[in-house]
Amino acid sequence: RNPRRDLLKRKNEEDVVERWIRCTKCNNSVHEICAFVNEFCTNHDTFLCPSCSNSSVPPEVLKKPNSLDDHNNRDPALIYTFLSGKEQPEMIDDFISGTSFDSRMLPNCEISRFIEAKVKQRIVASKDSIGAEKTLTVRVISDHEKEFTVPNVVLRHFRMKRSEQSLTSDLSSVPGVHNFAEPPATIPYRSKAIALFQRMDGMDICIFCMFVQEYNEEKCGPLSAQQKRVYVAYIDSVEHFRPRHLRTAIYQEILAAYLATARARGFETAHIWSCPPSRGNSFVFWAHPGSQRTPSKERLLSWYHNAVSLAVDRGVVTDVASLYEYSFQEFDKSKNKENPMAESAPSAKNDSFEETVIVCPPLLEGDFWIEEATRVHSASISRWFKSKKPVEKGDLEGGGLSFCPRETFSCDHSKCPSLHVATLIEDYIMKHPSSPVFHRPVNAVALKLKDYHQIVKKPMDLGTVLMQCLLGEYNTFCQVITDLELVFKNAMSYNPKGHPIHIIAKQLWDYSQKQLNVLVRYWDDIGINVALSPESDENEFAYLRYGKMSMRLTTHVALPTSTDSGPSENDASSRRSMPSTPIDSENSAAKIKANMEERSNLLFAGPEGIAKLMVVDDVWLLDKRHNEKDSRKKKKKKNGKKKCSDNNDAFHGEKKRRQSWLGDEVLNTVRRLRTDFFVCRLSPTKSTMTTKENNKMQNFLAYTNGFEWSTDPAPQNRACTKPGVADTRHGLLEFSQYCNLQFDTVRRAKYSTAMLLSYLQHTETSGIIPTCSACNDDISSVRWHRVNRSFDERRRSSQSISIRMTCVDMNREELCECCYVKTTKKDDFVPIRVSFRRNKNDLTKN
């Protein structure tokens, strides 16, 4: 008896709109989906329906040409398959064997073979459905090298872990100035797509798909600090799996089995981001079943807790922590506690300026913290002028203030040259009585200056220069000087000599030059020595000598151990690094041992223990009432304008580490969402293991027994397009939308999987790259799709005979950019991104 939840509410008035194709022999029409017709390859003039061809599959999907009679006359074998409306598998003729619709024809590898064996063992152990394991097939449908370009924001505001090679001098070899090694600009990795297929009514259906990224330390370079790690990027599934009650268990077994293969291949950590999709959005499969529920955040977290707990039971995962605990907690000044999962906590014996810039967390394409850093940086630039406090009148009385660096840059002040310049601009130049007119960009429209932008090609103001110094946007000191000079040269260029603004700009530029000379003389006194350049004067233009000095926030001025301003930061660091008393050492060792034992107990305590390991002391994150309260706050409409003073604390707060303002904001966000980011250890963390840990090690050896890894990648068909159909998640989704491959019903899922398998095995088949309906050329970058409501919405009301008999135009219309410009009905088209393009080695058009 079918469960009640399988019943869908439908009206008899609904009419499903689909494409039809007419048989040239019997003159009857059939649905293209029912006949498994590829609209891009099938010739309508020679089409034969399944009844006339006496075959369940089209002749073009056979492996050998002109072998339709051999395929029909062969003696088919019997295979297990689930039939529609039945919960137990039955044996039928294997009519898809040897065709492009057979998932078993895809190349196999050690990883897919191992995962498939573990999945089948899990079904056999359940003893529920005899033969159900024989309906499953696991394949790696994509395995190729990719490269991740690290955003420029990450390169500027994060540093690599300290080592002998990572602490380097400036590009100009300035003595007394040190730079941290920035993260690598590109990170190579290997992308894999693992799919689970199940036979229903004799046809394969893609039920589950998982995209993973594998980062190899050897390929990333010595300065990348990129351990051998894997990143589970996307997981998606449809609810057509049978038997239903084993669906969750099988999906979790696939994840655990893959992590086992990763550990057997030498990978040390696995990263998982629990990110539930919003209703209606798709990760991999397009058009999920209407009855399939979108998991909430709590439900998805529970799913991952059970999956990780299963991996712990299998002995695959040896420790679990959140991304905050793994990479950010050691830099959190509000919570300075022991972190057993940290890769390496900075030692107090090292220079104290290591704490000014956060170490770059693992660089994974599409990871949350990278997107958050980019978002925060972009928002900070736009909000800067809104949060800038006006200068008080008392500060503008009298002449310009006298800049005294030794008093301004106390022992608590930052040692970053960029922030030295920012302090000079903000506290001295911008507080000059003549400076307010240069604080903000010139509003040429409000001031009715019609020719301003014709004369001033590059507008600049003091606020912009200050903002870029604080945000670390300048590379060298020369760029700062250029923009600072441009502020006043623009005013002198637009306003003629004798004009008050021209006079003020000349005076303020002279004042700024004097203060810059004071600043560089301070740098000379503290040990920074640069060669005198020919274009600089030792007195008037002394600041030009430092033109090549780095202005990155990761640059540090190494102060002498003893200065007139008081005890240095290095002295304080050395005092903090003094050995503690024996009693404190014993207490600390006992505390660390107790923490390790507690973590070990929670690790083996099931899903509840995994949830507690993710939050550690932040137990309030496990309170559902707190999460519901936060969600209600987000949905609640805000009254009044949002105050910007709090958001600007990272710039103006004295107690903030102004160099690491971006890392601090990302840290706070990651801590608030720490339950969503899993970091799983795949290798033993200790040399001496407890009895439980030894047992888990034996479980892992028994679980991976028989897995033989070869360094050769999984065999793949050469793709004629770049990327391949399944090489990227968004590419596969884009291809499914273009070809109308939907998975909302079993009938559509069978057709969509058949087309997907055909394209995976025949990469030269037409239909991957969109073709313009007007000029028949390949469409690149953007395709303009004509909206056909009767076709795209899939359903229409049919209450009257006249509407039911209306002929619907089912012909698709796609235009390239050039043809779209020529069309007169532009409102009927919508732009859609195109990711596919032909390989340079395969320029022939099908």
C-alpha cells in the first residue's frame, strides 16, 4: 500500500504541456520524453516510434552503429529493478545494456568501486529488500584539475603562517621593515563529481550527486600552508530512492566511504559547510519533486552530525572541530583559551607583530569565509563616508597642529607604516583649519560646476586617501604621495591663481609635505634606512626616499628594543614568554589532558557529542529558542536608520587591532555561525592513543580493506567543451536548464538521466553549447532566451474546450548578443549565463 505522503493533490483540469514528435511510419505522435528523443540530435524526417522500431531505446544511443537488429534479437539478461508503485525490486529484461543510457558503461575507478561496495553492503546488512543493492551504481562522472584564483582582498589582509621563509623583507629591501608572506595568488586542486544511480522500470535514475575538491600540498607550493585536505563543496539528491527508509543511511554511507578513500590516499583534513538551500533553489539537480521538503538549518545540521558520527564509528574521522576553533580562535582576543585543534598557535617568543594580522585559513574555492571577507570589504568601503565623524570646530582654530611622531606612536600604537600615514592624515592634515573643503569628493552637480569633470580627470579627496590607507588598498608609499598630491593639484588646476581655493590648496600641500618629512625622519630614527634617490632632496623632499616602501597592512616596522617612548612591545612579549612556575605548568598540563579526554569522550558519544564538539563553550548556539529569536529579528522590519558608529569601531577604536580589522569581522561572523563549518581530522592527532582510539583505528583498517589506490586519475572521456558537462556544479545545472532535464517526477528523471549519461559518454554530441536560432552560431557568455509561458511554466488551466484545443508554440528561440540587438521584441527575452565553450583543439562544429 502506498504511503499517504506519496499522494499529490491534483486537479483533473490540468494539462501538462510537452513536446511531441510524429512517427514517419505510423503517423502517430508521442511525447519526446516517452520516446527518449534528444531534440538536438534526432531527425524528425526519419523518426520511428518505439512501436514501429520494436525497440525501447533510439538507435542512435547504441554503442555500435547499425546494430539495432542485433540489439533487438539478442538474448537479454535479467536484472533487478524497482517498478513504479512497488516497494520491492523485481527482475526484468536488461534492455539498456550496451547503450548510452546505461550508467554501467561509464568509466569505473577505485574510488567509485569502493563506495559502491560499501553502499551495497549497507543495504544487504539491512535485510529489508532482497536485490535492492543490485539496482545501484556509483560512478565518478567528473575528475579533472582546476585552479582557484584567490581574491585580492584575501591577499592584502591575511598572512601565511610564520616560518623561516614566510617572513621576508620588503621588495625594496628596506632595513627595519618586514612583510609577512601573502597567500598564493592561485591554488590548484582536483575536482570530482560522484553520482549514485538506481534502476527504476529498467532505466537508470541519478539519485544523488556530490562535488568534492581535493587540495594537494605538494602542488600548492611550500608557502601555501595548504595541508592535504578535501572540501565537500555540494551535496544534492532527489527523493526517488528506494527503499525510502534507507535513503538517509545510504547517502551518509557515501560520504563516509569517500572520506575513507581520502584518508587512505593521504589527505589529513576534510571541510564541510552545512548550507541549506533556499526553497526553489537548486544545487545540482534542476526541478526537485514538489513533495520533497527543503531541509531547515537544524535538520541539515542534524544530518551532518549523524554522517560525521558514522564516519567516527567507521574509524575514518579522528577529531572534529569548527572552522572557528580550527583557524580563528587563537586570534580572538575576547576568548583566549587553549585550542587543541589549532594547527600551530603563535608562540610568545616570536615577534609580537604576528598578532596584528590573522593567519590565512585554508583556501577553498567557494568557502564561506572568503565570500564573507569580500562582502565585508566591499561594504566597508561604501559605509566609510557615512560613518566619518565631522571635525569639531575647536580642532580647526589656529594654525595646523605640529606632528610629533614619538608622542603619537606610543608603544600601544600600530607598527604598520600605512596606519602611520593614516594617523598623520586623520589627526593632523584633516584637522588643519583649511582642510574641510578637501574632506569629501567634490559634488559637481550640487555646486553647478559643469566643466569640473572635463578639467579634473581623476577626482581625489582626503577622505578617500585616508580610507584606502586604513583598508590597506595602497601597495607603496609612492601611491599614497601621488593621491595626496592629486587632492591639492586638482584644486589648483580648476581654480585659477589668486582664487581662495587655489591659495588654500597650495598652503595645505606645503603643510602636508612638511609633515611627511617629519614622519620619514621618525622612520630614519627608528632604524629604517633607505638609499637617497636622485629625484629626492634630503631636506625638502625627504619623503620621496621611501616611495617604494610597502603600504600593505601586513607590513611591520621593527622598532628598537629600547626607545624614548617607553618599553617596546618586544620587551613586553619577552616578559610574557618567561617560564611560569612549576605549579602553573602542572596545572596547565592537567587542564590540557582533561580537555583532551573530554573531547575524546564527546567524539565517541554519537551525534549529540559531535554537536557539542562544534560549539565547545558557546553552548548557547545549541539553544533552539535562541536561533528562532535570531531568525525573527532578521525578519522583523527595522525602524529608523542604522547607526554606523558601531561598524566603524574597527577604524577608530583604540583597543581594536586596526591592521586586522577585516580578519576580526570575519572572525566574529564565523564564531556566530560556528556550528555550520565542520573540520574533520582524517589522521591520528596523537602518537599515543587510548584503547577506544586504537579500536577505531582497527575499524578503519577493516573498513578500507581491499581498497587499492592508484595515482592515476579516474578515466574520463575527452570533453569537447570547456568545462565538461559535469565538471562544475553550476555548469551541470546550466546544462540541465538549457536541455530541460528535470527531476521532479520519476518519468522526467529517467529521461533526464538518460540524456545526461548520453552526453557524458559522447561529449561531441550537439546540445551542450547553445546555438543561436537566427545565425546558427555558438552562443558565448550570455544567451537571450525567449520566454514561452505555456512551455516554461509547464502547466496551464484547461477549463474550456477553446483553451484546451489551443496550439502551443513549442519551438525554442535562443539568440546571441548580436542577434538580440537586432530583434524588435526585446521584452520577450531574458539573459542567461553561458559557461560552456569549445576546446581550442576541437573547433569542428557538430
